Amino acid sequence: MDNTIKSLLLTPMNMLYRIDPELELKLLYRLKMGRHLNLKNPVTYNEKIQWIKLFYKNDLMPICADKYTVREYVEKCGCGDILNELLWQGFDAKDIPFEKLPNKFVIKVTHGSGYNIICKDKARLDTGKVVKKINSWLKQKYIPCYGEWFYGVVKPRVIVEKFLDDSKNQVPMDYKFFCFNNIEGNHGVGVIVVDTDRFINHKRKVYDVNWNELSNVMITFPYDHETNIEKPGKLEQMIEYAKKLSEPFPHARIDFYYINDKIFFGEITFTNGAGFSKILPYSFNEKMGSWIRLADRVE
């Protein structure tokens, strides 16, 4: 659903969030999850994500949530070698130099999610429609009532990146490393999720840090029991990058692409599914929650 339409439907919740964020998130959690939200003693992953949205503030979060300014953060962490090539950036899609771009590229709006256009053949691209769509995305605000305050703090812009080609002209698989500050008392990777068939029949495979398949676990999307995914040759390096990039935060999901034995940075997400993800079994939701250590609890 388009974010503008969704925001209109959620207008009462958006208004309530401005008045009383905690009450609104408790109500939204009950509506979406069918459960009481315990903020005084959060246990599950989803409960702790709601707590983080309300009570944890870190000035780095808006920078890392923006798809352009996060590049500087990645550079400062000493991980600049995994950044995808930036072809263009600006604040108005009318200024995109389509004539100078290669035949394949990806256009992104830097706030929120889903604001992407993948071009595999520039000759078939209706640039007028693309410019209109992108500029409408730039005006959209991330839905307030979800409580993800860090989106849109940085002025949204447009970026154009190199199309990451897996030699089969397919959009590469997305490797998502869920990092936590309480894995055996330290920062570490708790679970790795690989998205498959993202734009048609979105599914996922789930692995532990040693690449053992967790076929009984579902996180947001149905489990992919059919696709065989080989262990990445540079898995250990991906883990080290993920730990380094997530280190300042109690929890972060660090996304990578892995193509032709090379690692590419994707994005950083702090609140997977806005804390409303369907995680099964429930015991795994609790296990993921145990991996997050909250420094200051609500009394």
C-alpha cells in the first residue's frame, strides 16, 4: 500500500502519537499483534523494539537511517570498501542526468523503505513518469504513528547507484545480519536472514551465525524451503563488518549483498518490521529479545 494512502488511513493514530506516543504504540501493538505491550518489563524482540523507539535516542540513528548520509558513517567505521558506487545524488529528480547514466542503475529516495526504482534497460525507462514518482516520494513523510522517529530527520534526497549485477541480470539476494548487544554479553550476530524472490513472492531463509539453517523459524515472511543457498565464502568478513557497523547501538540489522565473492553494503535498520514482525515460534521472539540489553528500564 502507498505510504500516503496508509498515512491517511492511520490519521487518528498519527494524531494520538503526537499527543501520547506511549499510549498510541500500546494501542497499535494490541491491534496489530493481539497482545498487551509490556514496556516496564519487555521480554520479546518486538516488545524491546517498541521500547527502543520510545526511550532510546542516539544522534547517529537519523544519519544511519538515511541512505545517503549512512555512507559517511560506513566510511568512518573503516568499511568504505564495501560501499556501492554512487552515480549521482540531489534533491530534485528533475536534475537526474539520465543521458549520462549507464544502461542499468538503481534510483533510491533516502528516507523510509520501498522508495526504489530498478532500471535494467534505460532505453525502456519512461523518465517523465520516473521523475514524477520520485518527487512525489520525496514529499511523503514516514508514517508517524509507527514511532520510527529517526526516518526523515535528515532532509530526503535522491541517489542513483550502480546496478549490482549477479551476471544473471537478477536482483541479488539480500543478506540481513541481526546484531545485538547481549550475545554472550557482547555485540554479536544472533541470526542471519536471506531474502529470496523479493519482488514476486517474497520469502526468507533463516540461519544462525554458523550458517546452520533454522527451517522452523519465520521472521515476517514465509520460510523458503525450496531455494538452496550456499554459505558465502566471506561469511566471517560479513559478520565482522556487521559487528563493527552495529557496535554503537543495542540492536541493528545490517544488510549486505554478496556478488561474485564481493561484499556490498545495503543499509542499516534499527526497528525491523517497526516491531510488529510476525516471528514464529514465539519462543524465538523471546530468544531474540534476550539478545537485547536495555540500559535504562522504564520504572
